[in-house]
Amino acid sequence: MNVADRIKKAHIAIMQHKKFCAYSGVLACGKVIVDESVPTAATDGWDVRYNPKFIEENMSTDPELRFLILHEATHKAYRHMAVWKVLHEENPRLANVAADFFVNLNLQDTDANEGFIKMPKLGVPPEPKYRGWSVQMIYADLKQQMEEQEQDGQGQGDGDGQGEGMDEHDWDGNPSNGNPAAEQAQADEMARQQDIAQRQQAAYQQNRFR
């Protein structure tokens, strides 16, 4: 099965899952593009791109691929590329890591060891300390850690000593950036698709148990 077909299969599985079906409307928004020009996977908050070689080499199982897809969907659902662009402008790497801490812990908690998703070996590991924190709060904590390291003579440049992410964050790629009306239109469309997905899921469950 090629990468494009694996992604479609994963989308269907997510939409039929009892908990992760909540992402159905998000998955319906934007384009899904298999693109060798991106190093890993990437989202601009609307479209998502996947490097096929990256997936073949690092997402050998369906749970790992579903994790990656839901990782991108969570960035989209929380509108990270728009809401937290100000953090990216201050420190791109800390903003990337903070957003990934938020996403990966959120997904781990939702899965609750069920095994529907599995975090690949690469990426920012979930940190229980950040449970209930916003991206901004995580960013502030990472920034403080970095500054303390620099004061102790153990500076990491613009880094924080944490693992690298499994994807790229295209903070500038969404054409609605800087256009409040376009951003609101995207948010409205995501909400509309989410409502459609919820109705479809409810109908599916009713028919299933008749």
C-alpha cells in the first residue's frame, strides 16, 4: 500500500474511532499533499504535507501514522500557526517545541494507553509536567530554562535541550495569515465541518446499534 493510500486508510480509522472521531471535521479542512519537498511532515494550519520517504522510514505501523496525522490535526484544531505566531517571531525553535509538547501530551492523554496511536521514536516526548498548560505557558517555562542554562554557562543557543519535533511548522504559509476576515472564515469552515462530522458520527452510531 502506497503512502497516499495509507494516509486515507488512517483518516477513515480516525473518523470511526470513538474518541478521535472528534477530529473528523478538522481532517476534512484543507488539502492533504504527499510532497517530497518537505523534510518530514508540515502544516500551515490548513493544508498538511507529508514526505513519503519520511513516512516509509519512520511510520512503519498504522498507530504511528495515525499519531502523526493527529499531531498535524491538533495543530490545526488549536490554530497554533495563527494564535502563537508571535512566539515563533521571538524564538522559532522554542515555539516549535512548545507547540509539540502541547500536542503530544494531548494525544497521549486522549489515547489513554488504548494503543490506537503510538508516538514514533522521534519527536518531542510528552511531559506530564505540562498537563493542562497552554502553548504560551510551556514556551515561557522553556524560555526560563534556556535563560538559566545560559546564566550557568551551559547555553544551548536558541535551543532548550529537548528533542526535535517530528514535523515542520509553516508559520507563514497559510494565505489567511494577517487577514482577520480570512482567518475567521477558516475557523468558521472548520467549525462547520466539525458539526457535519458530529452529525454523521451520531447517525453512524444509531444505525450500528439498531
